[in-house]
Amino acid sequence: MLAPNGKLDAAEAREHADTISIMLMSFPHMFPAGTNQWKPGADRDPATDTYASPDLWVSFADFYERASTASKFAQEASNAKRLDEFTRLIGQLRAACNGCHEKYMKTN
């Protein structure tokens, strides 16, 4: 999204935000109940194993709402006309993603 001189390419940035919005709308559907396979202490293959916390399936409505909220931030950013509006919304998107990862992603 950055031009060679380090300036933000607004059109490309908005396009990426739109793509992120679409991905986040579909994201919860990648976690049907049968995919809850977390086992503490298991060797992990990042290509095939889940890092999703079992809490995700217990609180799926919250997970779904978080993804929806993040998708809305990305969509609004994709339509932003001013750079300050875009960066504010991208900051909210980043916070939404980080919050969801903190709650629903296992790292060990």
C-alpha cells in the first residue's frame, strides 16, 4: 500500500480494506463446531492444526460478533474519503483483531 517514496496509496489501501472486510465476514464460517480440536501440549503443525481456543466454540456468538464488528471497521475504512478517517478506522480494526486474538487464539 505504500508507494516507493513511502506515501500511502489511498486507492490501494481502500481496496485492501475492502478485501479484509469480505474476509472477516466469511471468517467465522471457517470454525464449525467439528473443528474444535485443541489439545494442550500437543505438537502443532501450523498447516493443519488449530490454534483456536476451545472458548471460541463456547462463546461462538461473541466470536461472530467480533468478526462482524471488525468487518464493519474495514468496510468503513474502504469508503473513507480522508486519510485521518482511514487511519482512525484501521486503528479500530487493528484493536478489534488484537482483542479477538487475545481471547480466542492459543499460542502454546
